[in-house]
Amino acid sequence: MAKGEGRIKVINKELQQAISNKQLSAYVKNTKQYKRINEAYLNATKVISGGYKYRIKRQKVYLPNLPESFLNIKIAHISDIHAGNLVNKKAVEIGVDLLMNENPDIVFFTGDLVTYRTSEANEIKSILAKIQAPYGVFAVLGNHDYGDYAEWENPKAKEDNLNSIKEFFHEIGWKLLLNECEIIEKNEEKIAIIGVENWSKKRRFPKYGNLNKAVKGSKNIPVKLLLSHDPSHWESLVLPHHKDVAITFSGHTHGFQFGLGIKDWKWSPAQYFLKHWRGMYQSGNQYLYVNTGFGFIGMPGRIGMPPEITIMTLKKRKKENHFDFLADNVMASNNP
């Protein structure tokens, strides 16, 4: 039991005793304290429970070069799990079940499995292993996955941690793309899944990604889908140098874990710091989708920016704006 919750119960008990003994006047001096604790506890509970109210966001994207064999392919996209912060395992499992109930053809994870160390993810390893799809689950690393924010005894310990996170993905059956691509084929038609290591426009975030290396082997593939953790990569390198990348899938921003949004209208403090921070963006025939994250960091929850599971369906029919935003489906998990 949390300290705040325990203190509230003690005060409630004292209040009931005061009422039964007709000694309310002696208890008045404590009522302000009770109100403060109760209000703080209720507010904290709302924030924490908001971190587990997983929401499905649906998108349809129209690609003129999409092979007929991949028409209506359903992509599930999650990002920023930050496993060490997800203490409510039952709630996480409900979120995973929500994703799997969509029966995606393929799943993308765009980085930040953990915050500091690979060991954080061990507690939910079996839950994450439930995420599978016919064409596979593909993942990339985020800035937190390299161990750059942890203190290590020596360089080898940090290197071992990085190797362990690579092994973790292998053990749960997810294909980790390290500046490389994977070609998916059906009926002799192909699409390319490209994954880069973390690359950010901002100096304080690492630049391990090498997109030129990652796209090798995808030259003649009509549709290229890119997984890149930091959305600043899209405008900085993808748009000017890789015009044939149809959609870039990113995360990283968390939508600041705070905000408001109704269909195409959205607001968050994130918009004053980040150009691309949530949802779909378009430049010509190229798209960026920023998922606001499955987990949380810093503030132990979310307000008005629920954890997101993106379900994107690829279409071929040409349409104005070339993408549709569909109504959200919301399912709240059990509160922690």
C-alpha cells in the first residue's frame, strides 16, 4: 500500500472515531490536512491510471505504388515501452491483448524498450512475446536502448548490456533491424521494411543510424516502409535524400504525456518544442507517423495523451490527402 493511501485510511478512521465520540471540534484542526492528502492522492491516481488506458488509433494510407498482393495489409505500430516503469503487469497484458485482437499482418516497434538497462524488460518479457504477426514483428532501437543514460562499471558492462537487448528481441521473436532492411514477398510481389538505429537532429541525442546503409538491397522495391525512432530524422534526411521512402514510422516524443486531441485537432506543450510530435504528417507522396508511446517516463502516467496502439491499413486507391484519420477505439485497462 502506498504511503498516501495508508495515511488517508488512518485519517478516515480517526474521523469516524471523532464522529462517534462527538468530538468533531477536536478534529477540525486535522480536516485541512485530510483534504490536502485526499486531493493529492486522487490526482496522482488519475495520472497513474492514465498511463495504462491504451487507445487504438486507426489510419488508412493510400500508396499509388502498393503491390496488389499487399492491398489492405494491416500494420500495428507501437513505440516507447519503457518497460521498467510499467509496474502493472496485468494492465500491460490487457494492452497487448488489445493489439493482438486486431489481428495485424505485421507489427512495428520503433524503439525505447527500456529506459536504462535491458534487465528492466525481464518482468514483462513473456507478455511482449505474445506480440506476433504473420509477416513478423520488426523493431529498431531508441535512444534509451543503448545504455547511454545509465552508470556502468566499465565500457564492457555497457557493451554487454547492448548485446543483451539485441538478444532479448531475438528471444521474444522480434526481428531487430540494425541499419538494414528486410524484404517481404507475396505472390512474387515485394515491399521493403527498413530499420535504422537511433538518429536525431538534436545534439543531445545519439546518431547511430545509417540510412544509406539500411536501404541497401531495397533499390527496386516499389514500397519502402522505414522504422526510425526519432521523427526529426524524417525532415532532416529522409525527405531530402530518400524520396522513395513511402512512410516513416517513429515515436520518441510521448506527446509529452500531456495534451488534448479530437480527430485532426490536437494540442500539447510538445508542439512548442517539436515540429513533428504526434500523428500523421505528409510531404508530397511521403508520410511520417509519430506514435505517442505505449509506456511512460518521468511523470508516472499520462494526462490527455493516452498510450497508443496505431493500426494502419495500406490502400492503393488514390484519394485527396492520401490518408484518412478514423475514430479512436478506447479500452481502459485495470487501474494500478
